[in-house]
Amino acid sequence: MGYAAAIFDIDGVLVDSPHELAWREALQGLMQERWADLAATSQYTPERFTTEVYQAHVAGRPRLDGATAALRYFGIADPAGELATIYAAAKQTAIEDLIQRGAFRVFDDGMQLLLRLRAAGVQRAAASSSRNANAFLVRVPVGATETMLDLFDANVCGWPVPGKPDPAIFLAAAEELGLPPQRCVVVEDAPAGVRAARAAGMTCIGVARLDDAALLQTAGADLVVTNLADPRVDDLLIRDVI
């Protein structure tokens, strides 16, 4: 029995979003001003908040979970979770400003894959933990009358379910599509998302756009590619479609 659906994370898979920049700038602003007294006792410096740190600890998680993980990584004590709440809010303000300014781009290979899947009759679902994902998708035109959001048969972005690596969001997407998990393939770029897909009992394609193939492989991705135009992606998703 072949696969019948592809479930897509958005940030880093279909959209080159400014989430990483928003997380980095929000924390830098807090540490330079509101939290200046914490800087000396933490392990944080702007230079240490690298893409590798973002991918390993923040990417793919719900906002508050990402804030908590980042603070923990930099040794910023937050036993009551108050600082994480402040950081998450600052990050949201930053991302909203970047979205309004159009500070993102669509990955052409992702767009073309969506169109090929639609033509082949493979169902498609959007499943980002981020509540901002839809704001990106509706700003991307497809032809004269559609947006990127219209390319999906189901959309569970930002649903109030446990965050990745919990499999809840992917299981919700499969349910919305009316399919069992084993008929679905997840397309992810973050280790937390890969682990969520595996926990859901789904096959997972990891997209290593940031030279992080090893992280995705370690997390359990069944196939790791650097570009969704890789013919192995179509072999997996389209060749076996029923």
C-alpha cells in the first residue's frame, strides 16, 4: 500500500521565514536592556546563538517551549517560567513586524513539489506548530486567484495541541485528511519535527537546508535531502500513490 498524503511543516520547508532572526534579535534586545543584569551570570553572547543552536533547541517547537529551551541552553535560570513568557512575547512582536515587512521568501522547490503533488492526486496538509504559519501562506500568490494556503487539503497550523516532538499535530493532520498515519509522509526540517513524525508512526523526509543533515538523520528521518527537487522525493511520494 502506497502513501496517500504529504504533511508539511512550513518554516524552513516551504518558507524561508525570519523566525530564527526574530528569536535571536528578541533575546539580544532583552539581554542588552531589560535583562542586562542577567547577562554576566549567563552563558549568553549574541555570537553563541548560532543556526546550529537554533536548529537543535528551538526550531519546530511551540513558541513558549522554544523560549524555555533557549533560556535553558544559555544557562538563564527561570524556575517559574516568567522569563520564557516575556521572551516568547518579544519574539512574537519581532516576527509580526518582519512578516508585515515581507521579510521572507518561498522556497521554489517546495512550491513546485506542492503543485506536483496536487496534480498527482496526493493529499496535502500544513502542520506547523507556529501560529504565524498561515500569515506567511496567505501572502504567497499562486496564479491569479489562489494563495499558497489554498494548496492544502487540511491545515492544522497553530492548533492548541502538545508541541513537537509530541506527535499530536501530525496525528491531527492525518485525522483531518481521513487517513491512517502509515499512509502519510511528513516533510520536516527540524529534529524535533522529525522525532514527532516518527512518534506518529509516519515516514519522514528531512530537508537539510542548513547543512544539518546529520541532525536530521540522528533524529530518525527516513530520507534526508537538501532540496525538494531531489528525484527521491517524487519517487517516495508520487510513484507509490494510489
